[in-house]
Amino acid sequence: MENPSEQAPARWASLPTWLLTRTADHAHRLVGDGFSAVGARGYHYRLLATLEELGPASQAALGRRSGIHLSDMVATINELADGGLVERAPDPADRRRNIISLTAAGERQLRQLEERLTETQEELLAPLSPEERQRLTELLSRLLDHHNGRT
């Protein structure tokens, strides 16, 4: 909504789809603002976290693992490589492709981004108790798993 002080019509204001969308909008803004404060973007976090958790990989494998479309992957890797957060090296098994690895600076940046995410989670979920936060996470996971065909 353009003006948040305006009330949404009651006809849709209590629909789960409306509530999820508006909450997602707030979450996206909070995460974006938190990351931009340290010169980063959401794709940076996703790529750095994927590399730390699953190890070095080709650009194609990173795209699949992180959910970043290949058309955005090259730009994201370029940005991170320019900052010394990842490095490219020719794949010994196939010199036509590169293997992307996390650097020590990338690990430090990932810790900083995780701190920002923790702050964002706290801000977004402030009105909920720890039990309510856990239940919300369980319900959202269940919905997402269903719509991703995992149930």
C-alpha cells in the first residue's frame, strides 16, 4: 500500500494471502536495509552461506544450491570476487569452468551478514513470544514444503 496509515478494505485485510504478502514485504525491506547498511545484498548472503555450508562449487552448481538464477549468478560472483570475498579457480577436471571458493574475508562478511539477519529477525518477530515464533516457522515451513512438492 502506498500509505501504510490507510486501512485495507476488510474484505481482504484478513486473508492469509494478503497477510503473508504484506509481512513478506516488510521482511524483504528489513533484510534489504540491513544488508545494504554493510554494502551487501541478499544474493551475497545466499552465495556466501551456500559456499560455507556446502563447499566450493561451479557457478552452475552454486546456482542450483542457492536458488540464484544463472543470469544473476555471474554478476553476484563478480561483486563478491571484486571485494575479495570469493575466488575463482579453474576446475582441474574441466578447465572450461571455474570453481568458486569462499575466502577468509568472505567468512568474516558472512558473520557480519548473519548478525544483520539476527537483528532483522528480532525486529520482524518482535511482537511474538519464542513459542509463537517457533510455531510460525513450523507452519510457514509446512506451507512451503507443500507448495514445493515435498509433502
